[in-house]
Amino acid sequence: MRVGFVSSAGIDRGRSDDAEAATRLGAELCVWDDPDVDWTGFDRVVVRSVWDYTADVNRFLAWCERVGPERLRNRPDLIRFNADKRYLRALGAPTVPTHFAGPGEALPALAGEVVIKPNVSAGARDTGRFGPAEHDAARALIAEIQASGRCALIQPYLPLIAERGERAIVYLGGAVSHVLTKRLVLDTPGIAPLGSGAHAPAAAMLADDLVRAGAASESELALAAAVHAEISTRFGAPLYARIDLVPGLDGEPRLLELEVIEPCLYLQLAPGASARFADAIRAS
């Protein structure tokens, strides 16, 4: 079985988290927009560290369609769905309350502390947290997002995240593989500062202590299962999915994001996860 792990230009070895699984599979590292790659020569093409796809999302989605559902994992229709964060309003699961403001659309009245992000983004780029005294800065970020042709998402800041963190439940091959706890990324007001380099994520996401192995409550596992079941019914079971949950104002879990394009799966934090990932790819 010939497997390609798909990355971005300038990433010599892809995501180090994938190294053990790649070795088990004998996977080749490829760049998604390399015109010299013959994708028909692969049995499976696995999207991994495509960190630059948001810069030209339509070209990336067109590439997904060309590779096709027989080879590409996750499949093109699921990737297309997940590439625009407006998928949140298409899911039946309880999500973080969100107002969507596209180009030319009126803004809601901002109240309290808010989080602003674009509908097409990764790595907390163009994302910020703003208290009541910073609402002018929040509106400026919204205007910048709208001017770029994207939709701005306006969400309430949920203070329990600082206390409990995010919970990420990782599915591999249709089953829960492991659970992660991520500390607060937007830990200070304002737009999240970025790390160095092209297409770098927010600097806070590069911290060594950002994520650790965790455990999920019954309600968190139930919500993740409902999200996974819903997308599986609609698109077929994904090869991998990271379902990110946060505590709402009432303490109950809410879906923050569904990650099925290029999430870090933190396989090294879960014994056996790399082997499970490799097995899931073979079975996909």
C-alpha cells in the first residue's frame, strides 16, 4: 500500500507528531500543490500538515477534488464542509453561541468579553479576545476580516476555559483513540500574536506545555460521539477527527471546533496512538 502524507511547501519533514505512523506505513511526504506529484500513484493520500491551505482555500479544495474520494483522507466533501467555520450552524450539536457577520453585513452590539475569528483560518490566526474596553479593537478586527472577503465569527468569551481548559477528543478509524487537555490559547486581551515564519500559528500554540494527556467526562464523550455520528452519517466515517470542546457558561460542554483537515493529533501523548493511526489508514 503506497501512502502519501501531505504537507506544505517549506516543511521539510512534515509534522514530527506523524513520524512514527509514517515510518510504520513507509509513507512518503508530499506537498499538496507540487505540480510534479502524480497522485494517482498512491493508494491513500492523507492530509496532514497543510498549514498554508487557508491562504488559497479554493485552490486547495480544488486539489482535494482532483485527488478524489477514493484516495484522499479525509474525503474531499468532508474537508470542504470543515474548511469554513460556518459549518457550526449546520450541526445539531450544542456549540459555542456564535454570530456570523459576512462582508457588508451589520455587526451585532458587542456585550462583555468577546472572541473574534474568521470563518477561514487555522492556528488562531486573525483571532483575538476583547474585553468591554477593547470593543473598538474588536470592531476593527471584524472590519479587517470582512474586507478580506471572509465572514467574522463573534463569540462570547467563556471564562471556565481558563480554569478547565479545552478538551480534545481524538477519533481514529471511527473510535475514540485518546483525550487531550489544552490550556487557554487567548490568555491575554487583543489579537493573538503569531509565531515566526510564513503561515505560523499563534505563538501560544507553539508552547511546549499547551497540550497534555487528559480525560473526558461522560457528557464530553457523549457530545463528541454525537458530533462524530452526525458527520459520519453525512460524509462517511472520517479517518481522523479531533473534536474540541469547551465548558459553556453553565459548565456543560459545547463544541468549539471540529478538526478534520490538518489538526495536530498529539499521537506521542497517547501510547499506541501512532500504531492505531497507521492501522486506521490501512483500513480506510
